[in-house]
Amino acid sequence: MSRALIGLLCALVSASCMPVLDGEEYNLAGQEVRLSLLHTADIHSRLVPYDFAPLKTDTDLGLIPEAGPFGGATRIAAIIKRERAKADRMIHLDSGDCFQGAPIFNTNLGEVEFRFLSDVRLDAAVIGNHEFDAGAPNFVQKARDFATFPLLAANYAWDVPADSSNNGAAQVSSPYTMRVIKGLRVAIIGMANLSSLNSLVEGGNSLQATPLEQNEVARAYVDLLRPVSDLILITSHLGLVEDQQILLGYEAFYEYERARPFIEREKNPWKILEWSGEEGNPKSVVRVQIPGVSGIDAIFGGHLHVVLNPPQQVTDPSGRKVLLVHSGAFAKYVGRVDLVVKVPEEPQLDGAELVTHDFRVFPLDSLWCDDAMRSYYTSRFWDAGQFSSLPQVRAAIEACRNQEDRRTTGLLQEYILGMDFNLQLTSIFSYAPQDVARRNNSTGGDSPLGNVAADSMRKRRRVEAEMAITNSLGIRDNLYAGVITQESMFNVFPFENTINIMYLSGVEMQEMFDFVAERSAERGCVSQAQISGARFTMDCAQVQLNELRIPCDPDDGGAEKWCPKEGREGHAPYQCLEDINGSRCWAHPAIDIEVNGKPLDSNGTYRIAVNDYIAKGGSGFRVLKRNTTRIETGISLRDSLIGYMQGFCTCDDINNPDIPDEQKVSSTGEYCGSLVNGRRVIDEQLKGFCRQAAAFKTMLTEGTFGTCACRDLLDKPLNDTLAKSCDTSNRAVTEKVKELQATCGAVGPYTGRCSCRDALAGTNPICGTITPQLRSFCENPTSRAIANANEDGRIGRRVK
């Protein structure tokens, strides 16, 4: 932190104007009062209910897998209004990232998100990193025109608006806000994200903001606000670890000259742990311990999409227990915290005391309003489809639908109609017999969806690259079992990223793979990139060895003499490289690199496909940012993946008995089978699905029961009356029903919400709207491309 920056921080704090506290007179001295807080975070534009496959962590928190779709603004609004009506004192905080993640953002760029949060009377929100996805000017314009709540970012020092090119963010944001609720004075400080905004810490950032050190910012505003507050809350988009570090402190590296004012101060000094360079030299780097902050009562966090149930209690340096609350993401939950607050008899420096707290999350599925039905679900084991088929469950879902907030329905209507018209979200282009996961299931390397996404980039017409690479976090959702629609693809690729072509030298390729290994090692050796046309191994163990910074002398034997020799089998050879202070032992953490089946040639040049985000240095890919060969194709990752998957094999291709499995290909020449030990093999589960799909199609077109056609029986229950009406023979009615069930009982493929049988019958409300395309798929399920993908070990890992 520079002296200018330190001075700026001091000026910000000292120049802050104290708020005028208006309202009815209350004397709460010596009383215990109740304060309730509603918490949302990382809504990511999920204003319209959506489908996904809940994980065990979701079901443990109360989401019912058979009660989709999930989320939605009408349910959030209904819960917020219901809980406000119950509470004596209520505050609603949001921890950022209400923008980006669903198609509605792509058509309105945040307008409806801010209008919705304003309409439910949000008390304050911190600015999330995705609020800038459409650019800082867009955020400023949307905030100015549609946000009636405070947008907070105490740890951003915005550029002073000196000319017309300034984005004006300083005029639409504040470091903190105050709320006085029936005499209880609550200060709310916003801590915005730093880790995901690379442009903040590199020169020439378009946000026109300078990041400030989080703990010193929090400390300064706590000191400022404590004399006029009973409670101090932080709404944060820093992340869980950073939230904890505000209270516990953390280690960091600074130039001594920049850190010295904090090291030499009397109160809460930074402690020097290690010198790198000459001790006392202003330009030497010091490792310091930055102390935690005292005086905060609770932190409401976001960014990592987790739920802390119960909330963590973290002890600050003064011994005070601070509540740390995270309430999940993607509109799956609304969190509620109820506090009992003891107001002191006389004003005290520590403010009020949190006596007790209670926390719960409200799951947002189709039974969001019915706790009794939720308890009924959890009280027993249910076979797939059994719970949702019960009449009382369907009635409960309908009752909850009728309780959703109608004002919010009206607000969303024009945006949903515009989105459907412009994006054709219900258009079906593929079918997934099972989930296609964006994350790796076993080895920590490549993932099924990551592989097919990277393949689509590399093979795209007008790209035709030797290899492709895309960041794993750019793939935002799985493809779930059922029909794959345009909406599904917007959930997978919500960002408007495009394919870029670049030419990298072999040395740059090695550096890029090294970076992927290093970044992945920081995250449990789970690959942070997905690739096509190449193979390599992440040596995460070597990353840890490199971080030991074992000293060596290049003029005295170098790596051969100084670097460890034991246990080097399988690792890259050590080099003696220049370090901050002297030299250290270092080896490449990316090993066994192959491109197009050949070892990486350090003297070669490679044509690669990347997404435009990492091509510009996003996610830390500086090796790509430095490269000057970037060619913008304008082809979106979303369209590339759609086009690629449309060329996959259909069940008609897979069921063809005249062609051996290893020779079966689609109309575009894509193999139906996956490469396993050098042979093309079609998965048995996939073949089983295709046989069932063909049997269902045959039943619809050829199946008859007595005088009735099976297609005409779908909207009627398989019972005695129906059996009698279709067959006039003398067989026992029970035998007729059994035959009817055997002849016309196939349920067909799963659409994503219900079976094709239910979809065609139109009798199950769980199915939702049955579009003409969905009906066409169910009537002919074997002609649609099958979304088949798997892990193939193209990214290995080494952890020992």
C-alpha cells in the first residue's frame, strides 16, 4: 500500500459525514430487543424458477429434488414480505452478485435485478464483481436509474470525477449506510470483492477504482461508526476466508516503505514476520501479520455460494464473538437471522451486546410455502417420481404457486416475454440421458462438460485449432438429465464470451500449463482449466515444493548441487532460478505435456483456441495477455457448443444393428462411442436408454389394446373402466388391466421434470408448459442428438 493510498484512506475516513438520525424517539437503554435480518446473496439473475439437480448439501438444507423448478423472484418477494410482516425490527441485506448467470440478464443487463431488489425494499447491498460484467458504465447507469437502495463498497477508492470519461461510480455507491429501526442504531459497511477483479490490481483498470486493504478499511470505519451505533454489520462479497481474516488477521507481503506507517503506529500495529532483502531497506519486502478488527457484530457474506448452517462464531482480537453468516446462492434460499440485542444502560464504546441468535434458511422450491409438506417428504423414503405424483403434493404446489408475489409477477412479465422472444429459450437441440457434469468426479482433472466444451472450440469451423483451453469457472452449470434447451446453454455459458485464436510458442505453452497446475494446486489440485487436443499432468506436489523456495547458487553448482535429489522420479528436473532475494530451486509443475499426441516442442508454434476472457488475462492468464497474436472470431462459446452437440449421434444411429459399435458415427462424422483403451465403445447405459426410447416410440405408433390405440390412452388412468371400454372379451378385468399396463405402460424418456408419458398426457402439473418442440421430441425421441460426454484422463494430477 503506497503512502498516497494510505493518505487517501485516512482522508476518506476523516472526511466522511456523520448521518442525521431522524425518526420517532425511543429509549432502549438497558433493554433486550429483537432484531431480525433477512439475507440474500449471489442471486445471479435467477429471477425465473429454473431446473437443476440438487446436491446432498441442498437436500440437507430442505430443497426437495422432486419439487422443482427452484428459485425465482416471486418466491423471494413473498418470503421477504411474509417475514417483514412477522418481525418487529427487520433489515434485509444482500451480499452482491445479483447480476449475471441467467438469460434474463443477457437481455436487460441488470435493470430488472435492481428494480426487483428495490421493489422488495432492500436495505443495503454490497457491490459484487459480476455487477461489472457489462462494464462499469452499465453498472452506474443501472444503479442510478433503478436502484433505490444503498450500494456499498468501503474498500474501493473511486477515481475523482474530473472529466467526462469518468464512469461516475463514486456517485452511486457509498462506504456505509445507517439504519435506525425503532431506536436501534445499526451501521452497515460494505466490503466489495477484490480476488475476482484482476483489473483492480493491474494498471489501467476500467473500473477507475483503487483497492484498499480490507482490514484497515474495516478498522477505520468501525472506529468512525462505533460511537453512533448500537450494532455494526458488514455485508461482504470478499469470500469466506477473507471474511474470517477481517476478524482473525492474516499474513501479507509489502514493501517495507509502504508498510512502515502501519508497522510503527501505536495501536494495532502490523508485525514483521520475515525480511526478504536487507533489513531496514525501504525497498525490501517484508512478510507482515495484519491484525484482525475488533468491534464488528456480524458479517453477512457471499461470493463462494455456500450456506453456513449454523453460522460460524469467530472470536475477534478483543474476545468478542462475531457472527459469520452465508446464505447460499442462485436464489435457492433466503436466510433469516434473529438476534436478541442487549442495549447498555449508558453509552459504551463496545455498543450493544448480542445475547442470542437463531438462524434458518427458507428453501425456494415449488413447496416453499408449505413446511408441513416438507416435513412429510423428509419423514420417509420415496421412490423416484412417487412423491410428486401424489394428489396432495400437486395440490400443495398449486397452493404455493397462488401465494407467490403477484406484484413481482407483474414486474417480471415484460422482461420474460422479451427474453423468450429474443432468445427462444425453449428451443430443444439435444437430449441428455444423464447429467453432464461441469466438475470432475474422480481424478481432479478434466470433466465431461469441460471436455465437450473445449472440443467444440477446437473443432469449430473457421477455428480448427491444434488445441483449445477454457477456464473451468467460465462453465457455470451442469447439463441436467432431460431435454437440452437454449435456456440450459445460457445457464452453462451465461457470459457472452467468444472464441479467440492465438499463436503460442512452445515456451509460452509450457508457461500456460505451469500456470494451470499452480492455480489448480491452490484449489485442492482440481483443474482450473479444461482442454482439448492436448494431455498433461498437474504436478501439484511440485507446486508445494516450489513454494518452499529452497535456496541455490547458480554460480556454485546450481540445481545439481543445491536442490533435493531424493524422490524426484516422475517430477521435472530442478532449475536454479533467480528469486526475490537470491536464487531458488524450481521445477515445472506441468509435466508429460502432449499436443496432438506428440510431446510439446519448446521450439514449435501452436495455433490454439481460447475464450476472450482468459485471452485478455482473465483468471490470471498473464501469459496469454502478453501475447500479441490474438484474433477475435466473434463465435460465442455458447453457439459453438450448441452447434457441436447438434452433430452428436442419435438413438437411431446407436440402435442401428447393421453397423458395429466402433464404426457408428453421426451424420456429421462424430463417433458414437468414446475412446477407451484405443477402441470406440458405446456405454451400456446409453445403449439401454436408446432401446427404451425406441420401445416407447414403437408403443406410441404401433401399440394397441383391444380396440384402443396406446397413443390415445395416455391421458387416461390405467384402470378397470378403461380396460372394459377397450376390450370386450371375457377375460377377467384384472388381467385386462395387467395386459393394458404391459402393452401401453412405457413411461418414455425423462424430460427434465417428468416422463414423456406424463408430458404427452398433460395431466401432471410438475411437467410445466408442454411446448410443441417438447411434444415432438416425446413422440419421436430417437431422432434427437444425444449429449454424451465423459472424462477421458486428458488432465492428470500428481499430489505426492
